[in-house]
Amino acid sequence: MPMIKHILTFYFLMILMCAVSAQKSDAKDYIINGNQRYMEGDFAKSEAQYKIALSEDLNSIKANYNLGNALYKQKRMDEARVHYDRVIQNSQSTKSDKHKAYHNIGKSYLDENDPEKAVANLKEALKLNPYDDQTRYNYALARKLLEKQKEEEKEKEKNGEDQEDSQKNQDENKENPEKQDKEDSGENGEDSKPQNQNGNQEGGQNGDEKGEGEMPQNQKITKGDDGKGKSSSQPMNTERQEGLLEALRQQEQETLKKIISQKAQKVRVNTEKDW
């Protein structure tokens, strides 16, 4: 009886091994068919063949990796990464298998403009194979994009803060319109009009309009009030000044002549009397 039991166990194991071998053989055939469709550019049909291969051998490294590639070509990145990760987690995968899987995961994130995750996965790929030129190139590209992205985020945050400050100032100005009026008219609410030599603003003192404003003393000879409530600041012209001076000189000469004439007459009268 023990001998018969051992014989039955042996036959059972042989049948099981044959079945597994047949499954792997079938999986291999489906993988070959999938590869052919993939080379033809028919990624949907290659996907179907790889999935049938996985139904025969769930842990097939080639089927998982190739299915990931077929899904990648169809831009179904999340699904592709699932199968690449299965290659990485498979204990039977070689360093080369894991390197290629990490590389493709990193490339998929790079295509999706996610340089941070791309850098992380491409770095793992480089640890497994630091001499692969494509991996090194993609890693350098991902790092450059990541640095640029961080700079743009900082600039965006800075612009956001500036906009917040601007909005805050606008809100404050709406709540306090007097402050806005002061800011519009200049520092401390004063107009920025030019000042004359006495420090008074042109157009009048303290904002009261009085014509031309206060003139510095002894600067110009001006006419008096013209009777219209305004003082004229135009200087007397030279011709008129000379005319007035000439008139005064003539008047003085005539007065002097009269005085001399009167004295002469008085002297003559007295002299006549003395004789």
C-alpha cells in the first residue's frame, strides 16, 4: 500500500507539472502573437494577446512588461504602471527587468508632466543600471523640468501675494475713502503744486485762490489797485518812467526860475529906494 501511494503521488505531480508546462507554453505562444501585433502597431490586439497570456501565467514577467508597453502606447498610463510594478515586485525578475520597468514608469510620469515622480523612478532605474544612456538622459531632463516647475511655483506664489496685497489695499480704500483721497492728492493730503519763494503755493495761500499768489518783497515795481478788486503786478514801462522824471525836472526848473525872478525884483526895488 505505501508503495502504491507513492506511485500515485508521483503521477499526480507529473500531471501537474505537465499542465503547468503546457500553460507556460500556451502563455509563451500568446506572448509571441502579442509581440507580432505590437510590431505591426496594433496595440489593442497585442494587449488582448498579453492578457490571455497572463490568464495562463499570472506571474509571467514578459507578459506583464509587454502588456505595460502596449497600454503605454495607448496612453493608458495608470494601467501600464500597474503591470510595470508587477515586474518590479516579482522575485524572479532580474536587475535588468526591474531597471526597464522603473525606466518606463519614470518615462510615463515625464510624459504626464509630473517631473517629481519621474525623477524618483528614473533614479531607481539608474541605481540598477547607471550606464544606460536613455535613462541618464531622461533623468537629467526630468530634473531640469522639476527645477523649472519649482521656480514657476515660487513666482506664482509671489504674484499671488502681490495680488492679495493689492486687493487688501483696495478693500481698505473702499472702507476708508478719505485715505484714498489723501493718497491721490499726495503725501499727508497736500496738493503737489509748485511753491513760490515764500513757500506759498502758486494760486493763493492755503488753497484760497487769490490770483498769482504772494510775490517776494522788493522784487518788482508794481502798479496800485486798478479798482477791480485785483492788484496788477505788471511793472511800469521804462518810457513812462522817463517821461515822469522829465516832467519833474521841468517842473523843478520852472519853480527855480520863479524863485530867482522874485528875488531879483525885490533887490531892484530896494536899491531904488536907497537911491
